[in-house]
Amino acid sequence: MDDDATLTRQQVSDAVTALGWRLILGAIYTEVAATSLQQAAEAASAAVAAVGADGQGHLTVDIRADRTILRIQSADIGAVRGRDVRLARVISDAVTTTPATASLQGLEIAIDALDIPAVRPFWKAITGYVDEPGPSDLSDGLIDPAGRGPAIWFQQMDVPRPQRNRIHIDVDVPHDVARDRIDAALSAGGRILSDDAAPAFWVLADPEGNEACICTWQARD
């Protein structure tokens, strides 16, 4: 696989799923289970050592007391290239990944707007976010430069909707846990408003009608 090739979502998922990685919001993730903070840090160090200088601009690490979360993406374009898939393979050879796919997810805040160019600068200024570096699942996306907060994107409205919430949460999950997450939401009193775009996303609502979406990478290429 060419290191510089930008891959389709299907190509990415096919290449990394068997390794224990999952594609979420234009990046691939896995976890390494740990029994202590020290063990989690050792797993992170092993992953960083395995990729060496090639990991710069691609690998990010989140160390917790019970796990190490590894994320790979070509930061310059906000997408997955062949190099990223190769790095995932290198890391999987170096550490034992335990993909707890139900706990892997990405959050987005979706803001409905009649005039996106008018409202987008406000949200960029108030959050301190920056423009997303390249094309992805986000429309006019803004991201946290520190990689901590949820992404923000803007959904074009055609007419005002005064009786419907204008900001909702998108929960991006691994494709193979979406159904379980939906079923859990339904058991908790929610309902499906639309599955017309599934498996890209399902629109759900809580008992008072506030909306949220369960999203996957599928059906987006």
C-alpha cells in the first residue's frame, strides 16, 4: 500500500479491523488494556518507539490508569493515508491491543444555521477552535487544536425551526457497535426519528424530543 495514498473509508476499515483498530471520524483508534498508570505509560512508550520518527504528525496517545488509547491520522489532511495503516500494523506487532470497541467513540456538536458564514466565526472565536485541515465527515468543521474537545460542524437550514432544537450531539462509534448503542438508547426511553441515512447515521430523540445521532463511517465514500 502506497504510504502517500489517501484511502477510502472502506479501504481503511478493511485494512485495520482485523488488527483491532476502528475508524472513527477520519482517524483510526485502538486501546491497550492496563492494570496501572505505569503499565499504560509503558504501552504508550512501546507504541511511540515502534513507529519512531514516522509517528510525528500521525500518532497521538491518551494515557489512563486502565488503558492507553492510540489514535492515528495524517494530521495535515485530517484523514487516513497508507502510511497510517502501516503504522497501525507496526504498533499492533509491538503491543497487545485489546479493542474495547464499545468505549471508543468521537463526539461532534452539530449546529443548524440559516447563514453558516455568519455564525461560524462566532463559534470559532468563543471556543478557540481552528479550521479542520482537510476534507472529512465534517461540513465547515472546527476542531480543538489540542485535540481534547468535540468537533463542531454546521448543518445548513432552509427555513427557521423555532419548535425544534438547533444544536444536537453526534456520537460517532465503531461500525460494529452502532446497533448495540441504538438499542441501549431505545431501552432508555429514546426513539428513532429516522434511519433513512443508515448506516451513515440514525437520528434518535429522547422522551422530550431532543435529538442526537448515532454515526458510523459506513455509506460515506
